[in-house]
Amino acid sequence: MKRTLSGIASAAIVLGAISPVAFADTSSGLTQGNPLPITVNGQIIAIPYEMVGVDSGNQTGFFPIYYFDEALAKLGIQATWNGTTHTWALTDPYITNPSSVQVAGGVGTGNTQVTLNGTLIKEFNTQVAKDPAGGPNAQVTTYMPIYYVSNILQALNINGKFSGQTGLQVYSAQPGLAVKVTGVTTGNGTAANPYLNTTGDTATVWLQLADANGNPVANAPVSLTFSGGSVPTVQQNNSYATVTAGASGTYTAQVTTDAKGTATFVVTGQGAYTLTIAGTGQYAGSSQTIYLTLANNNPVIVAGNTQPTVSTASNITQGLVPVTVTIPGASANQQVTFYLAGGSNGQQAHFVNSQGAAIGSNPGTGAPTGSYEEYITYTNSNGQATVYVNSYYANSYTVYAVSGSNTVSTTIAYQPPSSSTTASITALSVSGSPFNGTYPNVSSVSGIATGSPVYVAPLSSTSGATGTLLSGTSVTYTLQLSSGQSLSGIALGGTTYSSQLPASATAAGATVQLTATYSNNSYTWAVNGVTLSSNGTNVTTTTPVFGFTVSGAGQVTITSGSVKATASFVAQAASASYAGYFNPYSINVQQTAGTVQFEVFDTNGNPVQNQMVPITYSVVNNQKDPLFITAVDGTTLQQPIGSGGANVYTPIYLGGGSVSLGYSNVVIPGVVSWALPSSGTTGVLYAETNAQGYVSLTFASSNVGYWQATTSNNTTSYGMGYTNFATGNATAASIYSPNYGTNTAANSTTGVAQIGGNATNSAAVGSITW
């Protein structure tokens, strides 16, 4: 799976115009810029000076070649420079066919050649200059243009980004899923040229799963979905994964990544498989489909597309499908006879050549039942023979290949074309609430809170303001987000999809393209070219209506063709997630009260201001001294309780000791909200953050006054009670941040902080002794 280097190529073109701060004359024409870090998987390996020069009429940045060599070495790629021949030789052990690596712009020309495993992949111009980091005695070294090197990194499936502030960052993993297949004879994994093992029934698949920042995702489940062929087996680390049969001849299994985010497994089977590999959970949007044929010395037939769209008068080769049979062990010029059967009501497909010209003839004796056309050809040196099928009719057809005593077949189900648009889109209707069958002609909506959905529907020239929406067509929308905004979800049919979105759609300020394609009475959706699916099933709707949510304030512009709509979002803090910066880290409240202050962060790592946030606690030892929170954000906890409604001390009781409260909740607007748990000593309180996102809690154990309930002779009375510290009864508990550093919203079960207990998936951020 190829992934672009976010901004690296485009930024390198103009960085020279903005980054240089000091200029020095050199014979090469390079000028000194800022020192910028080079990081690999988050680790800084060098901070060289960027040099700026002109290449092909554009200013671009240059780094010394040895820094690129060091970065590639961290990624497992060996780089060697030959100054005599001006050759930069790269060796990547994971690439078995270097001629298939295509660098943007082609090979090009220049004074330097770049080879990959001995194959020339790029030429560009390098320059020489002294490295400013070497001081006055620095040696002249070779500088390489970041722009062209970035294109090479991209072709090698290496993710990275560059800016004039943060420098060059590269990662060993791709944002999403990278897949390599070995142990096959030929092929590149496409439908037209599948991975093919003609001599065996196995193939080895290696994958690497990464998050949106390119960091490897360790110990994560990855789903496998097979269609076609016999029941496959999947073996990982000498253990067999469970393979489950599904509908329509599909099979599913699951493998798990290791500490490096990789997984290697062996597939064993017989036939032509379509294998979809996909992340699960929050990585469900990362997927890749490969085509894999395991022949094992038996003939195998593969259609380049089993569900093509029919040809039309305006596109006579749209339905052209190559069908290839592979006969392991066959010599060149072994005869193969293809037969074509199927169709109804005289709607026949035909054998054609690669240009669409008819080549079929009436079948001879012995043809499979229902055959109405045949074509005789011969195998090549790889034991393969190919014929093309074309159809103008939406029907299913069976293609047989017969060679000697062997007969194999495949079915091609032609689909109707997407109907042409019968009515142009004249307006986009947008709304801050779901449509209820009525689509008003509204082109803008404002005042939408961040995180709330905006709904979008197209209006046609025949629908008016309330009529039915377009059907039988494809509708494409483009969403342009403001700088600082990011797409957080797409709502379809009452469900919001977030983790399934590709990383390119969720980047800040992204341009997002959604396409709804009509087929079989429903619309399927693609986001930035990636079909939206959930649990292996494509998401469909009955109308091309969708909703979307964003994080961050600003205006989103929605266009479809020549029509435009806007949605303006107002600022709203993201959900509280975790707590940090506890000060002091540890307190002891055996004798006197102590106060802890900490900051609360949202799912994006920003302070959460002026919000009530959950804090959980678990104090289970009732034999120890009681623990109370006596003040929140400096406000002493007291409420009007008892006769006359006088204010009395009502601290929050966190358990321990033997305490009988005369109240069951503490509610002070703008400060705190708490209710005594119905059972046990595990509970939750809500405290309000200040304008900087901070909360302070004052803890006490000894000499704490509280409104007490006392029962005597079946009569309950109330009055003030006080706790007394018992020497030697010290209890210690950690304070945790359950979601520390993640983008998971806190809830009443986990809280932004947890006092005591044994929090999972958390970090200890403080401690308390009482």
C-alpha cells in the first residue's frame, strides 16, 4: 500500500524561501539555513544544517548524504555512496522486484544515479559544499535534494514528513497497512496479475500495521477475509488460526501483530483467492486487498474482474475482462480451448482480443453444456493462456478452459452501468439536524457546535425543495476544512463512522472527497478513494445523504459540481480524557490536610477549561482511617442541611473507617457534584476545571467535621461528627490517569483520574497516604 509523505514533497519546494537565516557563499550556489532535526521513529539521529539551492528553477532544501544514509540504516535499508561514479546504491531486503518500484517523475536525468538492489530508479542533481556543522576545517561533502529523496522514500513505502520547523521525520511503518507476499512464482497481487504459485499451495504474507502517525501498532488483531478457492489454512508462529466459513464462499481468520507491529503468516489452499487484510477497532479503516492464486500443479483459471460494469456505446471496452488459465508444468504452445456459456434472453457475451474485436467461433463437439462460443489458443512459456470477454448485458457468464483432460471454470457477473444523471444537482441542502424526508433548499448553516453533525443532501432540478433525491447515479461531494479543523466522523444511516476513515481524511485542514455510488438499489460510499466498510461489509444507504462532524471551530465548504454550501462551527472543547502534572506528586494527610493540583486534557492533548470532569475512587479497606475531600478548587465543601437550613460541613467521603453520614450527596454549582455510592466504596465525583484546565482537591483524614447521622433507640438524630487519626493505621494509595496520553474520552467508570484501586491501561501520576 503506497502512502504519501505528508507534505514532504510540497514543503521541500518552498522551504528554502522561508528557512535560511544566514547566508554563506559557496561554489555550489548553496546557502546556509537553519539546523533542523532528522528523526527516525521519534528518535533524533542528527541535527544538520539545511542548505538551500536552486534545482530545476525552484528553491529546494538539501541535506548531506550521510544523514540520509544513517536514517535509512535505521529503517533496515543499506545506502552506499560512490563519489567516483556518483551512484547512491540502496539495498532493501524486503523488495524482491526492484523494477516494479516507480519513483514520481520517472527516472529523470541528473549528475547522480540512484539504484535499488542494482536497478536504476532515479537520477537527479547533487551539489557539494562544506557542512557548517564541521566548523572552519570542515570537508566538502555531497548534498542531496530533499524533494527528490522524499519521492524515493515514498516509492519505498516509507512514511515521513518535512517542515521548516520540525525538520525531517521518517517512520518504519506506514499509516495504515503495508503488505508483502513471498513464496510465489509470479504476479504483483492485482486482479489482472495475481500473486501466483504454480508449483505449490502456499504463500507467505508479511504485514505491518501502523497508526495515523506512522507508529507501529503492537499486539493488535488483524482480520483476514478470503473469497474463492477451497477452505484455506492460516499458520502464524507454528500455530493455526481459526478459519470460519461465511456467506457466499467466504472465509475469515485473524492474526496478531508482534511488538514491532508486524505479522507473518502462511496461507495454504487451492484456487484463486481474493484476500482482504484489514485492521480492526480504531484501525478498521486500514485495509488492503490482494489477489492470490495457489495452483499446486493443478490448472487454475482467474478472471481479472468477476463483477465488471458492462460496456456501453460510449465506452465499448468498459466491460473488457482478461481471463487467464495457468497450467503448471505445461510447455509452451500447449493447446487451450476456452468456452463461453450463460446469459439469458439472447443477451450474450463474446470472446474478444485486447482491443475488443470479436474472435470467438461456434463451439465444436464436446463443449461444456450451455456453451455457445469457443476460442482456441496456446500457452506461453509460463504455461499461461489468456482470452478477453466483453459484454453489453448485465448477466452472468461462465468461462471454461479445457486442456487435455483438465477443465476449470470461472464466472463473470456483469453489472449494469451507473445510470447517467437525469437531473443536474442544482443545490445542496445542509442542516444541523437529521432530514425527515424533507430537504429544504438551504445552502448554509452556522452556529454548529464542534462535535455536532451537519447533514448534507443534494437537490436536483426535478426534485424541487421537498422531492426525492437523485437515484441511479454517482454523487461526489468535496469538503474543505478550515486550518486547524479535522474530520472526526461521517454519519450514514444513523451510524457515525470514525475509526474507519482513512488518515488522509482526518488530517487537520484536509480536503475530503466523498463519493456515493448507486448500484443494486443502494449507495456505497468512498472517502478519499477508500470504500467505507465496517466489519468487512461495505456501508450502504438508500439515498446520497450524509452527515459529518469536525473538531475545531471554523467553516467547512461543501461542493458538488458547481454548487456550494457552507457549515460554520463554533468552538467547543473536546471530551476530557486524562489528567497530568500532579503537584505535589505525593502527599501525606495523616495529621493535616493536603492539596493536590493537576491539569485535565482533552482527547487532542489540549487543556479542558471550565468543564465538569469525572474523578473516580476506590478505597476498599474499611478498617483504616476514613478519607475525605474537604475542598475543591479552594472552595470548602459545606451545604445548608438540617434545621433552619444552616450551612454545615459536608465533605466528600471516600470510604474507610466507620462513618455514618447525614447526607448522601454534595452539589455545589460550578464546583463539584457527588453522590454517595449505593454500595461499596467505589464511586465517582465531578469537579469543574478552571480557565486554565486545572482542578485542585484538598484531602484530609484527621479532625474532619461532617454532618453525622446517629441512631439510638430506633431514633435517628443528626449533628456534627469529627474523625480522629489513629496512630499506625497509615494507608497509601496511588492516583492514576486511566487514559493517560490517549484520545479516549473519560467516563464515569474510568474518570480522568482514579484514586486508589488498580487502574488498567493507565499511568500512576501521584500518591496519597492517610
